[in-house]
Amino acid sequence: MFRKGALIWVKRAAEFSLHAPRTRTQGVRTYSGYGIQTLPPVIESPAMSYPYGDVLRRQMYANVSGFADRRVESDDLTHAAVALTVVDSEHGAAFLLTRRTSRLRAHSGQFALPGGRVDAGETSIQAALREMHEEVGVELGEDAVLGLLDDYPTRSGYRITPVVVWAGSAVDVEANPGEVAKIHTVPLAQLARDDTPEFASIPESDRPLIRLNIADAKVHAPTAAVIYQFREVALFGRNARVDHLEQPVWAWR
């Protein structure tokens, strides 16, 4: 639910040509205003079916490892890491998304990827894997990591490093009741839909606000921005940047 006056306009992603399914071609295509370029073809077009298996893993690994991820260097931002964990499901390949418990002091009740602060002496990968185990009960080694995406600086004072993880076919998840109210398994086919991303304008910022229509809800940035880059890079092979995508005002605190 949006507060009165907060929403000026909304356009579904299908209205922007960069989101429409297209045949991939050799070379680089630039999408003006969004800083998005295609990488050398791996997935020929955004398919709407993503069977879980080695073919998809190799495609995603090629896309993510071929992406020149960027780090944000700032002493003013607390370093955190999140896991984009690809799992098998009855609807094909999917990723894990959590709803934070209402008992947490910060960002309670919000959608989030498994993750948290990077402890002293930890790498981003180690922190993401540790937090994933603590929050959803999935324990994996560093050999399950496909690569990293861009750091996303948040309004609330964090820089988030996304870690893309391939979980394998047999994964049992269990929510940590102290942190997670519910675990959602979001099919990649749903994430790939043209009507999943939405962009909006708010009076408090000149940056486009993003939200995703997944998990029977509207998921906002910073989580939405990280997942959107995962979609564009890992699934579609696009060189997409998302640090310009805005968060709702209530997430600035």
C-alpha cells in the first residue's frame, strides 16, 4: 500500500524495450538511460522455462563470471552480504527469499535475501554462506558459489555484496524463528516475466524506484534492486547496473 501522494507514475517493465524478450546478437547493444549492455550470448533469449540442472548452472556461471562486478569502497557504510541461492522446486529452478520476523529491531517484516553483516576477518562469500546457514538452514561450501554481483549502497547505511550460489538438487530449508517468519521459493520463470519489475517516481528522489511482483507481494529495494540485477545478469546475460535504483522512503531509515 502506497501513501497518498507518494506515487506519481508507474510503468511496468514491458513498457521499456530493454525488458522485452529479444533474440540475442553478437556484439554489444546499449540501452540509453539504463546503463545496460548485452554480454556475449549465452542464453539466446529470456526463456520462460528454467529447468534445474547442469545446463542452467553452466549458463548462469558463464553470465555471472563474465560480469565485471563493482565494489563500493566507503568507510561510512557497514559491509553486508546476501545469498542469491538457486534451488530446485516443483516449478523448476527458483531462488530463496525470506520474510523477516516482526520481532526484529531493524527492517522487521520486510522481504530479504538470506544475509547480514560481514564480520571482521570474513569475506563477502563467507558471510553470505554463514548467514544462509543461520537463517534458512542451508549449509554449503564456497565451491557452490557462481560469483558476485555489484555492491548496492543502501539509504540506511549499508553496502550489500550479493553472492550467487547454486545449492544443488537436494536442499532442505528450515527457517530460524528468531529471524525469519517465512521462506519463499520464487521460480526463476516468475522472475523472468516482463510484468515482474515495476518502476515508479517519488517526489523525494529523482532516481527511479523499483519494485518486483514476486512472492504474492511487491518487493522493494534494496532487496528488489539486488534481485533485479540477478535477473538481468544471471538469467539474461545483460550488463546491468542497479545502484541508481531507488528505495521507498520508509526503507531509508
